[in-house]
Amino acid sequence: MLLILVAAAGVYLAAKFIPPYWTYLGMLDPVKEAAMAMVSGPNVNEASVRAELIRRAQAQGLTLEDDDIDITQDGTMLVVQVTWVAPVELPRHRYDLRFRIEERVPLR
């Protein structure tokens, strides 16, 4: 009986915590592609990259705002950084999982 209870708790926690991490993994490629597009495309501007990242995040079920996306230059590197907080509601507790994806690409 105890084994069944522990297994049920494990399944419950997995159902709560896996989706935010799955979204994180799903956003790795869009952030990398956005950084690459910024340095390789002469007609690509920051606003279009932000809009594309927001669109791709929405496809993953994630709501991003412009403030969650930071595009800066660090020396000879272009840095695209996306951060967000995913709340996980548990009985009597709320966990805020903080995610950050940073992609650095050399400027040409």
C-alpha cells in the first residue's frame, strides 16, 4: 500500500514539474535561431526577432513579454537572453521555477 502511495505521489509531482522543463527544452532552439538570425541576416531587426521569439513561445504554451527578452552586445558577441518564471501549484505550496536561456553568437 505504501508503495502505491509513493508511486502515485511521484506521478503527481512528475505531472506538475515536467511540463515547465519540457517548455524550457522546446525554447532552446528558437533562442539559438534568433541569435543566429540577428548576426546573419542584414534585413533582420531586433523587433522582428522579438516578435518571432514571442510567437514561438506561444506555440510552446509560454507567454513571454518584451521585458523577458534581452538582446545586447558584449564585446564581439551578440547575446540573446530569454527569462521567465513558471509557477507550479501544489497543495499548500507554490513553486516558482525560474528559467533562463542565453545564447552568445560572435558578431561578424
